[in-house]
Amino acid sequence: MPQQPGYGRGLSAIFPGASSGRYDPESARAGAPLPAPGPSEELLATIASTDSGIALIYRSLDALVRQFDLEDAAVVLEERQIGRQIFCAGRRPLGPADDELLMAPPGLYTQPALERDDFDRSLMLSLCVVALRLDVVRYDAWHDPLTGLFDRRSFDRLLDMAVARGNRYGWQFTLVVLDLDGLKTINDNEGHQAGDAALRELGERFRQVLRIGDDAARIGGDEFAMILPNTPPDAVEALLQRVRTVDGLERACPSFSYGWAQIPGDATEREALVALADKRLYDAKARRYEARSGG
């Protein structure tokens, strides 16, 4: 796909209603209508109303194809945090005919070449970069930077929604809370980098074992929690055993204790649910301590 420079209307070409109008106080006092929002206002409104930056990229490419009656359009982006990304109009997957795109420098590519003076492709490319960076920001805002799991604030929201669904629709789920038994020992004997590695690998273990729809979070230093839909309590130990035995990681799984509580069987309110899971966790830790002490 050829890449061609362009100048002029830019984003207003693919976001209908955008123009370069400016507010004029004299005209306003004379009763003239306000101008349509300019490209910046239209862009901001579009971004604000779009939950996904990737969806915004595809929407922009599809609009570009329609606006200029193109056969295809694609954008190649290269961002430090997420590497090289290629998006094609219509969410088309890359095929054998796209070898040029795989090697192409970052930019906007169209078929046929977009040879128009009224479209600024540099603005289009900037839009796509901003959209992709917004997705990274959204992800970072929801996730723990060390493990990649949800963070405490995100998990609290997910748990509130799960409890509400459970009470309203009878949706069953098991809350599991767990913490490591020996993170301090790892930190003291091997250093904090080893402790961080143990936490990161535990996050990876969860990602490999949990199903789509299960949610896992790091809610404290060495504390984790999971929301497991349609998972009875007697299935939790088998699931956690699979977590312990995931292959291909550098470290053995650190020892952990856990507690659980279920909606609707154990509680109907979040506070009671969490309190019961915490109590069972503390009881499990006490039993483990007694076993180690020979008590």
C-alpha cells in the first residue's frame, strides 16, 4: 500500500461535523449561529465517547475507506510500551499479500494511493497513536504494574458488580483470598528482586490456569484474590493445585494459604463475604503454622 503525504482538512474529512470554525463574539452578538466544532473538539468528543482506543483506530480506518472510496487502508504504529502494531480497515487480519506492511515504517497506507490535498494523513496517524496510548493508560489504571493482574481498586469494583449480580440474578461465584506464606523469607534470603520475581510468576500462573470470565487481582503486598464464577468451593483446591504445578517458569511456586466464601451460599453482602473468606484464610494460616511448629 503506498503512503502519500497530504495537507488540509485532516480529521474533519473522516469525522463528519468537524470543521475549522472559530467562535466570533461579534457574530454571536448579532445572532449568527455558532460554528460547528473544530477538528480538535470533534476529536476530543470522539475519544471521550469511545471505550477502546483500538476500536477508535478501526473506526477511523473504516471511515477513511468510505470517505474516499478506497479499496483498503492500514496503519502501522510502533510504540515503545507495546511494540509494533498493524491495523487494517474492516478489522481484516494480515495475509500473505501484506508482507510490505510487515516491513513498512510507521505510517498510514492506502490502496489506491490517497492523492488528495484536502486530507492531512499526519493528523490521522497522530489520532491512531493517541488512541493506542489511551488504551495503554486505561490498562495501567486497572492493573497492578508488577504482576499484570487487576489492582485492588479494580478488584473492589469487580467484586461489587459480582455481588450485585449474585443478589439480583442468583449468579453464583466463589471469592478466594490468599497470601504467600514466605515472601519475607524470600526477600530476606534472596533479595527483593527475587521476591518480585515470585510475585510476577504467581501472576503468570493465574493467567495460565484461570478461565475466561475468572478475575484475579493483587490486592496487597503478598495478598491476592479471585472471583470464580460457577466454581463450587470443593473445586477451589484442585484449581489452586494446577496453579502450583504450572510448568515452564523459573521458580517453584511459593507456598500460600487461602480462604474462600460463596454467594449465595455463605453471604449476600460484600462485607460479610470478604470477612468470611478472610477468616478461613487466617484459620488456614494458623493450621499451617501449627503443622510447621509440630503443635
